Amino acid sequence: MYSVGIVGTGRIFKKHYQAINKLSKYFKLVAICDKKITNLNKNQSHKRYAFFSDMTKMVKKCKPDIVVILTESGNHIKHYLKLKKIASNFIIEKPLGLFSKDLKKIIINKKKFKNNIFVVKQNRFNPPVMKLKDSIVKKRLGKVFMSTSRVRWMRDQKYYNLANWRGTRNLDGGVIGNQASHHLDALIWMNGKVKEVFAHGIKAIAKIESEDTIIANLKFKNGSIGVLEATTATRPMDIEGSLSVLGSEGIVEISGFAMNKIRIWKTLKRSYKKFKENYKIKNVYGNGHLEFYKNVYNFLNGKRNDIINFEDAVHVSKVIEAINISVRKNKIMKIL
């Protein structure tokens, strides 16, 4: 069993809390750290956990086997760097970071201190997404030449006003860094690394520092192309979080609120008619955190796979930065 300490009790905290409790055979939550521990979290936790307002003190006193960092996106790497010498295993919410200068630091220190770092990619565990990945690996769609992901969600001003870091460039990362990073990750998981990007963005509705609506054209190193369309300005409701892939021998479209429903699955050889891989979700986070934690446990026990690949998380963050720069500078950005 692995002891766990969580840093940050914001909106995503509940999903981690639930996953750890459901996997009580493998994980035990021992400590929670936040500048402000809400009454809700205190009531949930009762007297079962230690509470801290200082993450360094939490780690030094409780010595958790795994530290979970759920702070603002722009602070993920900063907070890892504070704890790198006194903890071994880290779970970090998406995205890993927002800036290349920070990514270089985490790569160097991860190697130096032999840390395990797992970045949350819960949508990779959606059954339709996993089936699509398997089909691409087995070339059942032939040569993939174009992929598209659409994030059409509603985030009103009240959402952005919940915390002063929301909608900022340095801590939030905008609609790509915050809302669409999982969808960008899905495109990269299906196609491999991005070679270059060109993007346009606007502040459609929200009164925030960063863009709430962006369209990014992607060119992958394997020769295929892609489009990421992301907005939080749909009104009066969420529409979709979808992924479509076009290959020389087939087409697939996964739709639903968070890439959870197979809408189209057809190939030249046969049509895909069974929809057992669809599953219901109550919110954007789905059930993937539970599967993610299972994979972390398996990884720490020698069963490794590419689903929680650290290098992919680094690349996603590089592409997020490139898209945001492309929007501001109106130029093609190459990904190194």
C-alpha cells in the first residue's frame, strides 16, 4: 500500500479523493495541504488525515510515498521543484507545465533525483479512445492522414471568477492549457509528436487575460495533419468534447461530452456496429482517474506501459506553449 499526500484542494481534488478511497487496497490518503482547507474538505476528511498549509512541512512530517500536485497549472513544476529532494513519486494534474523553461527544469531534476512523475491523462482510459488507439496501432484504419478534436464547452464568467488565477496566461494557460489539454493529448497519442502549429484565437465572451476560443492547425512528424478547435464560449450549454480520425481505410468519430461515445466507426472491410465501448459519465472528468491510479500502482510494481508516458506529457506542454505563442505572434511555431 502506498501512502498519499495531496497538495491543492480545488475543483479537481474530489476526483483524486474518490479514486484513492475506491482503491483503498492500494493507496491510503494520509495528508492534505492547501492554503485554505474548506469546510467541505474538512467534513469529508473528518480526523482521518493531517492538514497542512505548507507542502514542505507536510512531506517532511508525513513522508508520503506519493505526492499529488493539484495546484494551478502554471505552478505544477514550481511546486514539484520544492519537493523533489524529499519525495520520490509524484502525480501531477494536467498539464505538466505551460512554459519550456520550466519543462527543462523538471526533465533535469527528474533524472537527477530519480523521481517517478505521472501526469494525469484520464481520457486515455475512456474505452472508445483506447479502442481507437489499438486500431491505429494495428493499422485497421490504414494510414491516418487527418485528425480533429473539438472542445465546445460553456464556462461562464462565474466560473472564471471562482479563483483569480483562472483565465490568466501564466497560471491557467487559456482554453488550450486548461480545458483542451486532454484533447490535444488525444491527438498526439493517436498521431505521435507535433512538428509545427499555427493558431488563431479570440476572447469571444469571457472577460479574462487569455483567449477563450482558439483554432490550431497541427502538422505531425508522421506527415498527417490535425485541427484542435477549443472554446469555453458556447451558450447556453456544453456541446461536445470529440475526436475524429480519418484513415486511408476507415473513419472514426468519438463524441459525447468528453470523448466517451462512438458516433462513427466504419472501415473498408467492415462496419463497427457494437457500441459496448461507450460509457456514461457524470462530468468532464469521467471515470478515468480511477483507471489512472490503477496504472500508477501497476507502474510502481513493475508493470509499465505507454499510457502514462512522461515524455508525452512534456510534449503536450510544449505544444500548448507553441499554440499560445502562435496566437499572439500570428506565426507558425515549430516544435523542437
